[in-house]
Amino acid sequence: MDKTSCLFKMNKLTLPCFFPLTVEKMYAIVEIAGQQFKVEKDRYIYTHRLQAAEGDTVTFDRVLLVENNGTVNVGTPTVAGASVVGKILAHVKGEKIIVFKKKRRKDYVRRRGHRQLYTKVLIEAINA
């Protein structure tokens, strides 16, 4: 079948569809700073703060799994020759978390706030 041979029904109208019938899907499981993330191309993730400037390109070599159109490649422990390329968009802070401690009848109350530092990374390519 070619791309224009399918028909798309919308509000009682039958229109030819101009999109591909199969969608290529590729994702990878990558380990960044001790945590595992499922990444896809042109998506962004939030990781713990990385030591790189905004706008820099980073390469993650610890790829644990790569899936490309139904073909799964599992590493032992990593996939040989696979890497994920990303671009650092921003360094941001997470939401404020309140840590509250209290011991009753002992006049002990502690209230602390914490904001975790994150790095926003745009995934540019998955090389498998």
C-alpha cells in the first residue's frame, strides 16, 4: 500500500490520509548518575544536577537496553557500541519539600526545607 491509499473518516467525511502507516519507534534505557531513565528522541528528561554548562552536548555511554521497531537489544550489563546524545537545556530546582521533625513532650521541633537541583536534558539521538 502506498501512503495515500488509506482513507481517514472524520465527521462523516472520508479523506485520504497522508501519514505513514507504520511509525518507527525507538527508545533506550540509560543509566545517568546512578538512576535509570527511559529515553526517546526529541523528548527531555530531568536528571540530578550534571557538571556541564547550559547548551553543552553530553554523551551517555551506559545504555542498558535499546528497542528499535520491536527488536530488543539487552546489554550484559551495557549494550556494546550504544550511546545516547543529549543537550543540556537548563539547570533548574525542584519543588520545595518540608522536612518536619517533632518529639512530643521534649520541646523538640525542627522544620527544614529542601529543593533538589535538576538538569533538563533534551535527547537528540540514540546511537545503537
